[in-house]
Amino acid sequence: MKRHNHGPLAGGAGIQASIALRLRAAVALTALFVILEGITGLLAHSLALLADAGHNLTDTLALALTFWTYQLASQPSNARRTFGLHRAGVLAALGNALTLVVIALGILVEAYQRFRAPEPVSAPAMIAVAALAALLNLVIAAWLHGHAHHDLNVRSSFLHVAGDAASAAGVVIAGVLLALTGQAWIDPAVSVLIALFILWSSRGVIVEAVDVLLEATPPDLDARHVRATMCQVPGVLDVHDLHLWSLSSSLRAASAHVLVQDMPVSKACDILAAVNAVLAERFQIAHTSLQLETTACDPSEVFCRIHECGVPRPREDQVLR
């Protein structure tokens, strides 16, 4: 017997009005500012400003992509995509983070050229435009902060704008130092720091996105603890062939074989309902596929390892089945 518990796979009725409005406004503001900062960077011969403009350009693309994938994720599942399009947001997050890596490497290459052949830079233009960039990105980061904790796609966009706010603040400091000392090397030096910060901030998103795509166990879940908790449900004799994964950063799934005594279907359904309730309440697992068994499977089978509830588990380096 199998029992399926389906969470909100369709992602709700649509995008929340507040985040939709904020994303639209953020895309428009960053797009306009990219043009302003890029032109100013060219006129002022500032690599730091141009680097920041490039970062802002990816902010614009990231925010637009986030908005679009939110719409995709809200679409219902169908016969071809039975889980819907929740992974679209993960793919967008991975794409956003990889573009940041490419931009950071480009900045490092250009900074090397500037170290070899310094160019005169207009410090006042650097300070004014970078200060405006920092303010703009801080406002957008504040808009996204509340949603960044629960959604990998929004978090990747949040990291874009938060990182750009930090890099813009660095450009302001570089402009002040340049105005005081006249040392042209300060501009590419700050650009290197911006590039390194971009690489550092991108790493976490890339790792998490790849884990979701590889269907790894969510980082805050311990499969052994989940199994032990399921075993505590009255009527459950054993849990094996347990798999935990994420459909997206905010939607988790589980499948398992649950060993019970031979009993009427109605009582078995009560046990399954209790297990599903525990998984939802304790571990926020919204979608489960649980198969009831009254006879333990053959221990020689590749995908079945029986360890009765209460018996010590294998070592951590052994595969949980």
C-alpha cells in the first residue's frame, strides 16, 4: 500500500503582490542606474565604477530572472512536469551566481591591466555615483531581505544587490583616498577587492543550488534523526529505503518504506496520516510518498537495508537505506 501526501506543489495562487511590486521596481531602478554608472565610469576612467556597473547589470538581470521564475513556479503541475516548475528558481539562482563568477574574473583581468598601466581617474565622479549606488542597492536589499531566508532564488538576487552595496561603499572609500593621495593604483586595488567579495558571496548559492539539483538531503535535516522520529509513531515497526530531497529551496519531499503489522487498511491509513503529520510539523516536509509493508524485504536486495527501530544505525559513512 502506498500513500501520498501532496503539499502546495502549485506554489499558491500566484506571486505575492508585495514581492512582485518590489521586484518590478528594483528591475527598473537598477536598469536606469546601470546606464548612469556605466557612462560615468567611462567618462571618469574608473575601473571601479565600471566594475560596479557590471555588477549592477547582473543585478538587473538577476532580479528580472527572479521575477520570471517566480511566475513559472506558480504554474500548476501537468502530465509532463508532474512536480511543476519549482526547479526553475534553482536554475535561475545557479545561473545568477555563475554570471557573478564570470564578471569577477573579468574584473580581476582588467585590474591587472590597470596595475600595469594606471590611468587618471576622476575622484569626485567616483564618490558621487558610488554613493548613490550604495544607497540604491541598500534600499533594494532591504526590500528583498525578508524573502531571502526562505527562497534560494530571491536569496541569489539579494546577494547580488547586497554585494553591490558593499562594493559601491568600497568605491566611495577608494574615491576619497584617491582624492587625498592622488595614487591611481587605488582604483584597480578596490576593484580586486570587489571581485574577491563577489566570488566569496557566490559560493554559497552555487553549492546550495547544486545540492538541490543533485537531490541531496537538505542541509538542516539529518536522515537518521528523521528516521528515528518516524519510528516513534505508534504502529511503525521499521522505516527503510528513506530518501529526502528538495524540489526547491522551500519545498521538501520524502519517500520511504514503512513496516507495520498486518492490519485493516483503515488502521494503516491512520498510521500513515500520523507519520505525514510528524514529517510536516517537525521537518517541514510537504510532499511524501510512503509505502506500507507487512513483510520485510529481502535484505539481499540492493535498495533495501532493514534496521529495526531501536537497533543502532550504521556508521555515518554508510549509505542510509
